Amino acid sequence: MSDTATPRPDITDDRIRVTVGGDDYEFRIPSIRFDIEVGYRSRAIRRAAAPAEGGDISGLDWFTINFTTYCAIMELYLVATSAPDHWPFTADAAGKPVVDSAKFPLRKRNTVMEVGGAFNEAFIRFCNDGVSDGHAAGTETVDGGKTPGT
């Protein structure tokens, strides 16, 4: 893969930016604990919606699981948007802007999915650093490709 086809992300940048429906969404870059943080937050979102189920994903459909995951990502990492109504943000008790997915307008249901999906794609590109052409290092080694780290 040539570097001109897929530009390498700037790993010194501390933000991930995506554009959905003409609006920009800016996220802080997660730490190595990303999967743990998102897993626990999405479970808490599901638990709040259906307390008797305890946040368990058993029996849930793909859309619901991904929706709560994307809500969690937005709650944990979204720092800014150019959306005219700044819809993901509401004021907390002290009047400071916070992202609370329970307060998202129903009309933004599909937008949450689009923003979350766009974030996922950008985050994967960031994590891959453009080095591995998208394959795991073990796959490249087994396939006789380049040596990892070279």
C-alpha cells in the first residue's frame, strides 16, 4: 500500500476528528484502557435503560450493542462539535457542558451510529499508524511479509 493512498495519521495529534452530515466531531484520543472504559460505560448505559437486565448483552441485537458502545464513546471522548445545536452536549448541575447519551434527541439516533462508526474507523487508522497495512504483525510474519517493526 502506498502512503499516498492512505495518509498516515499524525500520532502527535491529541484529537481524532470526523465529519458526519457536514458537522465535525472532535474526540480526545483514548488511552490503552479504551476497550475497558468503553465496555464498562456501555454496560452502565444498558443498565440504566433496563435495570433488571444488569447491562448484560445476552439476547441483544447488533444495533443495540453498537448503539450503546457508540453512546459510551461519545460520553467518554467527545470534546467538541460544529453541529449548530451542539446536540451531544447538555449542561451539568454546575452549568458545564457534558455528554449524556440519555439526553440525546431521538432524531439523532442514526447520527450516533454514523458518528460512532466514523470514530471507530479513524481510531483504527490511528492505532495502525499506517505501518502494518491493516494486518496484524503475526499475520504479516506468517505470510512471509515484512518483519514487524521494520
